[in-house]
Amino acid sequence: MKYFLLITTYILLSLPIYAQTFPIPEDKEVSFDVIRKNKVIGSLITKFVENNDEVVLHSVLDINVKVFLIPAYKFFQETRETWKDGKFISIDGFTDFEDDREYKVIGVDIDGFFKVSGMDGLLELDINIMPLNYWNKNMLQEKEVFDTQKGIVREIKVNKLDNEKIEIENSVINAEKFIFNASKNPKDKGPFPEYTLWYYNNELIKMEFKNPKDKKNIKIIRNDWSS
């Protein structure tokens, strides 16, 4: 009996653990509205593509602000993060900023490093570096993370606040609340915004930040919570 328990425990510990790294919804997709001045200006959609012991997080953030039907601000980011056995192993991303800056970010685990090309050219980073993806709540425990928009490393600071009751899709939930800050890169054209993050059962429910340019609050809220 003891031998059976030992074998069973070993098998359970040996199973792929990526499902424990971050939550994967039953329908393999989460969707958020991007809101400014009480108007939906964009969307964030993440799909989870599972293939044996790998999972790909395919995320698309698309923002389009118009003033009197005239385009005033655009932002687009698409990334594919690949995880294997609970470990981040590659990234393929593209970001188009509103001021004609574009970044293609390609990275992969190889030769004991995470080798990636981005804003600062080719970098050799710690093979255990974690991407800056707010869906993955475990990221908040890190001291530095990999910025998937620009292909650089940022130091981060996270403060845990008291839980807060928030309303999502006509439901009131008691969510965990965090304040997230990241270091500024010399090539950044402005400060990295301070984010407020809300989680429930380890799933990202809502996040909010202030646009450094116009000081308007931007909210990113789940729109599929009741589905």
C-alpha cells in the first residue's frame, strides 16, 4: 500500500503543471473591454491553445480612439507566449504604438539562456525570466520581468492591498487587489503607468491605470464573466 501511494504521488508530481501556472478557462478564452471616459475603445482577448505538454497564450490588444469620428489614438499588440511544463520557453510578438514606433519581439530558450531580440537588439536573459502578462498572477512575485511589448527587462514592485468588492457583469465579487509598478527604460517616451489589478480565484478580473498623456483613467474589465 505504501509503495502504491509513493508511485501515485510520483506520477501526480510528474504530470505537466502548466495548468497550475495560470488558470485556463473551460472555453479556452478570456475577453476584456478597454474603457475610457465610460466608452469602450478597444478589446483584449486571450486564447489558450493546448498541445500535449505545451500551451500557447495568444493575446491581442486592440485600441482605437476617435474624436468626432476622426482617429485620435491607436495601439495594437499581438503576442504568442509558449509555455511547457509550467515554464515560459518562447515569445513571438508585435506591438504598434500610436507614434509610428513598431517592435517585433522574438525570443526562445536556448543554450541555457532566454535569447530575445527587441528594442535593445539581441539580449541573453536569465532562462527563468517571466513575461509581463497580467493574466499570470504568479508574475507578481517576481523582482523583474520581461516586457513583451518592447523586448526588455523591467524591475517591478507590487503592493498587496486589502480585498475589495467589485461589480462585474452584474455580479459582486470579493477580489484581491494589487498595485503594480515597473521601472522606466531610458528609451521610454514616458513613465511606466501605475496599474491597479483585481483578481478572483487567480483570474484577472479588472485592471486600471492613468494615461500619462491626458491623465484619463483607462479600465480593462472582463466582459465574459457570466458566460
